[in-house]
Amino acid sequence: MGLRYTGNILSAGLNGINYPVTAVEYLCVAGGGGGGNSAGAGGGGAGGLLSATGYAVTVGSSITVTVGAGGAAITSGVNSSIVGGTTITATGGGCGGYGETGNQAGVTGGSAGGSSYNSSTSTAGTSGQGNAGGRGFADAGPSTYLGGGGGGAGSAGIAVSSGVVAGSGGTGLASSISGAQIFYAGGGGGGSPTGSGYNASGTSGIGSGGGGGAAGFGSQGVAGLANTGGGGGGGSYNGTTSTVFNGGAGGSGIVILRYPSYLAPATSTTGSPETYVTGAWRVYNFVASGTITF
């Protein structure tokens, strides 16, 4: 991507000198997990989210950036990482429980996927990266199958204990590292069936702010938003047409690096990161894997 400038900058640094970069701030988000398939499927868990300042940089040494892909339906997301002097790894989001079996727990990951209906398990996420998925619910008869919401970086997926509303995805977390406040790593909503033989008041779970996809309601689950690590929405089932709908795919991850704009720009990059200066910061935004050398 091209170079862009937003706001006032000191293009040549303080007193016309580009001082070397010794440390950067980072945001590393893994790919989100896919939603489960079929009636009452769990929502996909968000990709793990890690952020910090003070990541040490050695001038002349390359840093390798890996941006994880989102998982397809009933498939967990892929890790994202930053590998320089130390290694930072965000864990891919766990996929949602498969609704056809009726008692499948969500899979653990950065944030865990939601469980399918009739599963009493709430699967934990990865400590420091995300949260648990919600458990599902089925009533005494076959009419209400509700999946739990996938976990998000900000909160656990919503568990279902009664009623007709499937679990919504856990909330994501906001970051302004790119220069604008954006929510990342939201969980996907849990699924609910529709049509003949099912509770007409049943409602699917919604996706979370942070890129999580809404569950299907007589339709396929919605995919998590690209480059947010959002979990995919759970699948659904139409009892009138006997049609099974799959969960949505998880959203791909992202890695963003920034440091004060008066410091020297990178000497080289691969992977075509978007590179720009906004306010007091120089930003490198990776939506695909690559390298950077300062």
C-alpha cells in the first residue's frame, strides 16, 4: 500500500536528524475462529489480542510479521506473530461447537468458541489474550436449539440458560494504534434454527463490535470482519426446507507497529504494509505477512 500522511509531521526528525528506532509499540491480533455448523451452533471465538509498548528493536535486524488467517466454518483461526529479538504470538480463535451433535463444546483458542445447544460446557480462552465462549441451551423438547456466543478480547461470549435468544458474541477491545479508534477481536453470535418444528420466536445471536459475525437465522452465519480477528457467526437450520446452513468464517488478523514520527523510517519492508504518519506517530499496518527492518 502507498505512503500517506495525516496531520503535521517532522519529516526530517528533530533538528533535521532521523534518530534510530530502539523500540516500537505493537498490536498483534490472530485470525478469528469459524462458527459451528447447523442448528444451535456456537459462535466462533475471536483471535487472541496482544498489545504493548517497548518492544525492543535492533537497528539492521529484520523483524518477521505473520498475520493469521481466519478459520473456515468449524475451523479455528491461525496465529499471528512478531518475531525479532523476542517472539510475540497471538493465538488463533477457537471455532464454535458443531450444532448437529447437540452437545459439542466450543474449541479453545485466543478466545474460545461458543458451545452448541445442550452443552453445559463454557470453554476457556487463552489467559491475557481473550475470553471464554458461552454455553448453549436446549429446552425439554426439540423446538428451541440455541448456541452460545463466541468469546471476545473484552468479555466472554454470552451463555444461554433459558428463553429463545441465542448467545451473542463477547465484546472486542478498542485500540487507537492506527490513528483512529477501532474495535478488534469480537466474538461471533450463536445460532438458532427456524422454520417448521422450531420455536417461531427463536432469535440468533448477534456478533460483537470488534468484527464478530452475526449467526444465521435460516441462513449461513456471517463471516467475521477481515483484519479484526472477529469470530464467525454460528450456522442455522431451516426446518421447513430441511436445509443445513454452515457457520461463517472468522476474520483475518492484523499486526500494527508504531513509534514516534521523528525517528527514522524503516529501511525496508516486505508484505506491502500500509505506511503513514499520523499526528506524532509513524505507523506500519500489516494485513499480510512480511518483514520490517529499521
